[in-house]
Amino acid sequence: MDYAHKIHRRREAGRYRRRRLGALLVAAILALAFHAAGGAGADPEPVTYTVAPGDTLWDIAAANTAAWDDPRPKVELIRQANDLSGSTIRPGMQLEVPAA
């Protein structure tokens, strides 16, 4: 085997390795994308909350809302999810607190 033939085989081996690494990288990126998109369409489950003495709808909504968000829409969602006509709640009541 002459020197030129050895260099050619090394170049081919290197090219083959780079192609395998590229294919592996593409497969990993696709797998990660499919994994991340898997839960995108699923709605989060509501949380069941037992009302404690002194609780208000505002307190419950504020506790289940991000600090930078306004809890007023969450108060209305809780009222609608539990068929509450007003804002009166009693200790021991089981409230469904929507996740969104």
C-alpha cells in the first residue's frame, strides 16, 4: 500500500466519522423536539383545594397565580369551575382550581 492510498483511506474514515456524528446530532435534536412538543397539547389538570377558615377566593387565586400576574381572572375561573354565584366560600368546601 503506498502513501497516497493510506492518506485517502484516512480522509474517507474521517469523513465517515463526521457524517455519523452529524446524523447523531440531527437525531438527538429531533428526539428533543418531539419530547418537548409531546406535552404541548395537553391541558394541565385542575387542583382540588379544601377551603380553610379565613380563606377567600382572592387568597386562593393569588396563591395559584404567578407573582407577576393579576389574580382577578383566576378568581373568575374558580367561580365558574365551581358554579359559585358569588364570592362566599365556607371552610371545608372542596374547590376545583383551574390550572390555566
